[in-house]
Amino acid sequence: MGSFPVFMTTREPPFTGTNLDVVDFCHVCGQPEFEHTPVLWPELVATWDLSEKEANYIDVQQGTHCRACGSNVRSIALACAIIRFRGFEGTLTRLVADRAQQDLRVLEINEAGTLHPVLRSLPGHQLACYPEADMRSLPFSSGAFDLVVHSDTLEHVPDPLRALAECRRVLDSRGALVFTVPVILGRLSRSRSGLTPSYHGRADASDPNMLVHTEFGADVWVSVLGAGFSSCQLVTFHFPSGLAIVATP
């Protein structure tokens, strides 16, 4: 198994060969120390037909987190993508405090984990909770936002292509959609229609809003471009665990 050289851990992570001499930092808050708490459970691994390697990097994606602010690898990748889109030098916390960013109009669809308390400090921030606000028919005017953000939400929408098209519609022509979905890199995307129901959240979850409709694979960009976006960029934080997508109209 490959090394994961950055993290200082209090629990043994699902990888070997960790080199603690190489130090990185959380791109949300700037702190350098991380720890790991396992989050996957055997039934989910079996339902998704995950190999040991796939289960390992997804567990890191979801369970390895900044000791200071709690942001996991997924959220940090999302922060990296937002920072890159804005051409900013620094952390997400510093970005939202920068006077030059105060006119940023942000639509956050569902709380993007630990990024939510950071993003909501922007004057132009709005939160829309799915499914109360249907991603397939967003209740906002066209071109209303500079940035649309969602994290591990799209896989729960029955028609992800239509949801992506709606995200594009509400974006300004110079804006961007920044999001994450669980991506299994060694396969193509597939619908879970007709397969054993799979839920995210907890091992005992059965909330229909947490039902997975789509498993995204290495061709996730096809859905983005198929929804009408003109470009799709992948931003990573310790690939393959942290992967965020930046799509522009």
C-alpha cells in the first residue's frame, strides 16, 4: 500500500508507511496536525464492491481530519478548489475574511461539513437544503451566484445531470460550481437502480434522502460537461483520497 506522508495520527489509519517528517497543513484553518477515525463499515464496503485499496482511500477521505477544526480530507479538497477558483493565496478562513472577497455570492446546497461555518460568514452566502430545495429545480434566478458549493450530495439526487444543469443555470457566467462526490477511480459511473439499496451516514441509516442513486467513477467529468459546463477541473488534496471538482459555465 502507498504511504500517506502528511498526517500525525492518534489512531492507526488504514495505510502503512506513514512518514511523519513531511508536514502539510489544513487548507481550511491552516493547522498542521491530523488524526484518523475509521468511518466505513463492512456492509457498505460489500454493497459498493470496494477493493481493500478503494476502501482504504475512501476511509481516509472521510475519516482523516484536521485536529484543530475537524475538517476531513474531503472538505479540505473542497476548500483547496474554492481557493484556487478565487486565485487566493492562503486558507479558506482567510479568504472569507478578505475584504476583496466580501461581494462573493455563494449558494451552499446542504451544509458542506466544516466549511459551512466558514462560508456562511460571507455577506452574500445563502444555504439551500436538499431535498426541501430541489436541486433539479432550484428556486433562484439565473446567474444569481458566483459560486455554488455542495459536498457529497449529488449522488443522492435521482437525476444528477439535471441537478448539475440547474447549478450551471444559477451561476454567473464567470462563476463556478465546486463540489465533491465519492469517486471510485478504478471504474466508470453507474446507476444503483435495481441494486441493493445503499445509504450513507451510518451503518443503520435508512433515510430515503440518504439513498445513493449514483456511484461516480473516473468518468465523473462526463456528467459535468454533459450538463452544459464548458470546463471541468479536478483539484486534489492527497490523491486519491481528496478530490474536488471545479466546473465553469
